[in-house]
Amino acid sequence: MKTQIDLQPFTFAQGVESTEDMALYLSIFLEENDFEGLITGLRHIIKVKGISQTARLSGLSRQHLYRIIDGNSQPKLETIAKLFHALGLSLSVKPAA
């Protein structure tokens, strides 16, 4: 007798909800893959949080966010700062170790 297994689609950043969780998630992506990793992690979080909500909070258009998520647009630092602010995060600089 065969047993049916229901597999759920995997979603990056699923369960990443608090600002502390988001900061840790993005830090790991940044450490492992530099700036491109940060952008990849940011794309995951925007998908989980929702395009409409992130657009409203960041002041960016939904179309702009879709281009970023699809990888068709490399966001400028100003855009990244807006997205961080919308997510309750901030950017900072520290001396290299």
C-alpha cells in the first residue's frame, strides 16, 4: 500500500517575521554572498511580506518591486534604504575586521 505524502512548496524566508529575524536573515545572506546575497535575501523577505504592503510602506511602486524581485532591476542604494526603512530595519557601516 502506497502512502500519499503532501509536500508543501518551499518558500525562502517563511517564518521570518520580526525585525530581529529579518536582520539576521539578511546578515547571513550578506556574509555568504556579499552585496548580491543581500539583494537576494531582500527579495525573499519582500515576497513573504507582500508586494502591496512593502510598496505602500516604502513609497515605491509595485512595478518597481516586481522588477527587483524578478532580477530585472538592480536596486540603487537609495531604494535599498527605503526598503529597509519599510521593513523596520536600518543600514549601518562598521570597520572591517
